[in-house]
Amino acid sequence: MNIPAAARAQAQDLLDFIDASPSPWHAVRECERRLQAAGFSLLEESERWTLTPGDRRYTVRDGASLIAFVVGEKAAAAAGLTLIGAHTDSPGLRLKPKPAEESGGMLRLGVEVYGGPLLATFADRDLSLAGRVNVRTADGFASRLVRFEQPLLRLPNLAIHMNREVNEAGLKFNKQTELPLLLGVAADGSSAEARFRQPLADQLGVDPAELLTWELLAYDTQKGSFWGVDGEFIASRQLDNLASCHAALAALLAAPPTGSTRLITLFDHEEVGSESAAGAGGSFVADAVARLAAGAGLDVEDQRRMLARSFFISADMAHAWNPNFPAAYEPGHHALVNAGPVIKSNANQRYSTTANSAARFMGFCARASVPCQQYAHRTDLGCGSTIGPVVAARLGIASVDVGSPLWAMHSIRESAGVLDHAYLIAALSAAFSA
């Protein structure tokens, strides 16, 4: 398979983006770095917004959700808004508030399961810690990002000699007793909590007593890579859904300065239902849209006209056809890797796609000269959902659910196609240029 150099470069940039983003907070910081380099400036939610056509701005809520936009030159009431949404979080293992415990001479860290990961894939991996820590200051506390580059943790498998049925029954973990992560050997005269706090304090350059609270997760330290006979595939952690975040950001940065107002909305907490202040079910996007309308001087009537002309693209990874498990797929709806963006449909509105919105996205793909595919879940399997129906309901706007095909969704190491990422960026760029 011929992989153009430009597509390979975009895939490598995606892998670099993911490597810089082991947690949702790191992902937002990396987005900020790229936005600022492109001339975007921060708007604090607590300040008054003054906006003019051509402004390139962004705002952040709770460190892990971000909205960035280019204020268009066309009248908002007549042109509407074009929005692309994705999510910054991924399923996995997150540390409890007091995680450290000693067990049989070993130091373990207690975890909670976040979302719906493929737990078996976390076993025997080089894991480490990343997230945010609140440190005591003279004024109260300051939130600091932390990331350990070296492997700190492990979830060792039980040997087959003690689990003879594992290859027939599958690898299963009791979430309370068998998922705690090994950190080290217990030390005489030092408590488990002290052994856990010390490396955190050393990493942040503070005294352990200054550590107040944290939100930390276990991440896979193995970097992303190309694979396949022609290097036509990529493998990495967090492709779901940092690949969509990267594609949305790339499309916004490439958007022309003229036209309608364009936004990207990157939310935390999608994997656990979106119902939070920083999630798609909160007020973040509605607040930003209302402030954009106010900045354009729109009255209530014109705000309604603006929303009626707006369009939302919910970008989240799609289930790629896996030939080893043909019975898991709906016949006639096999989403092939490296065959283009997938339009996802569900009659019960687990996806927000309608016939009209699907046709509209097909038009963007045609304008970008990229192929597209359609996907529906097997009727006898439960279908996951996205931010698409949530945002469409909150704002009352037309919406479509799309995404690049992905193997092993929610594994600690997922796989996708190099061409598909380039195709998605091109399609989203076409939407922003419409």
C-alpha cells in the first residue's frame, strides 16, 4: 500500500501529540501549546469576553476540557456555526484518594476502573503515573501537572500454572482485590503512604506534606509506532479519542480566516457519561455559544436563527472490521481500516446521525476527495454512545457522528490506519471551509 509522505507525517504528529498527552489535563495543555503557537489566545471564563471577526481564541474548563474558535467574518445569524467535538479522556485505571497499601511485603496502589477499559490488556505492561496534583501554597493550593516517564507500576498476570483455564475462560480480574498496581517492596520503618508520596513530592520539588489531593491515572509508557508490511497502520494508547482531538485541532488550525465562526469542543468525562461541569452534558459549550452570540450583538431571535443554521460534527473512533471475529459485526456495515471516515448511525439515537446530516458529511468528504463509510452496530449487541446526541440535544442543532476505524477499542494499545487519519483531517477541514 502506498502511503503518501504527507499522510505519514500527519500520523507521526498524532503519535507525538498522544505521547505528550498521557492524561486529559496533559492533552489540554498540549492543545494550548499548539493553539498559542498558531496565534490563539486564552479567554478566562471568569472574565468579560470582547470578540471581533477574525479573533482566534480558546477557553479551558477544569483543566481537561477546551473550546477553541475562530470568529468568522460572516454574520452569525445568517451563517450559523460549525462545531467539531471530541473527548480528551480515555478508559483506564485511576488511583483512589488514599491508594497506598502494604500487602504481603509489597506496596500496592488501589485503583478505580474509569469507564470501560479492556482490563486484560493492562496486565504485564510498563505502566506509570500521570495527572494533576494540588499542592499547598500560601494562598491555598496550586494545581500542577505530573508525569513519570519511567515505568513505575505493573499489573502482573497470574501464571498459567495457577490459572489453567485462562485460555478458555479468558483473563478476568476482580476489580477490588486483583487490580491494585504493584509499586515496590514494602520498606521497614516507612509507611505505605510515605513511600507513595515521596516520589510524587520529588517530581514536583515540594515536601511530601505539601501534597493535598490528586487525580492520577496509570498510563502505558510504550510510545506509539507504525506497523504493517508497508507501515500503513499505527498502534498507540489513547487513540480513542485523542486521534479525533488531534484531527479537530489540525482542521481548526488550517481553517481560512474568512467565513463563518468555527469551533472545536474537546470534553472530559465522555467515557463515564458526560454528566459533569466539564463534560458535554454540562453547560460549557452552551455557555461559549451564548457568549459568541452576545459578542456578535445577536438578540434572542437572531440567536435562534444562528443555531438553526449551525452544524455539529461529533468525532469519535469507530469499530473497524476485525476478520478474526466476523460474528460481532452487522452484515453490510464493515468499516475497513484505511478506507475513510465512518458515518455512525443508530435508530435509537445512541449516535446523533440522521439521513440529512449523513448526506451533509458525505458532501464534505466529496469536497475533500476522500472516501467515507457507513456503520451500524449489530442489533443484538448494546451500542455505545458519544457526545453527539448530548450536544445536539443541549443546543438543538443538526449533528452527525463520525470517526476513524479502530481495532481493539478501549484496549491499552489500540490500532488504526495511517490513511484514515489523513482522510479525517481532510474531511473536517472541508467542513470548516464550507
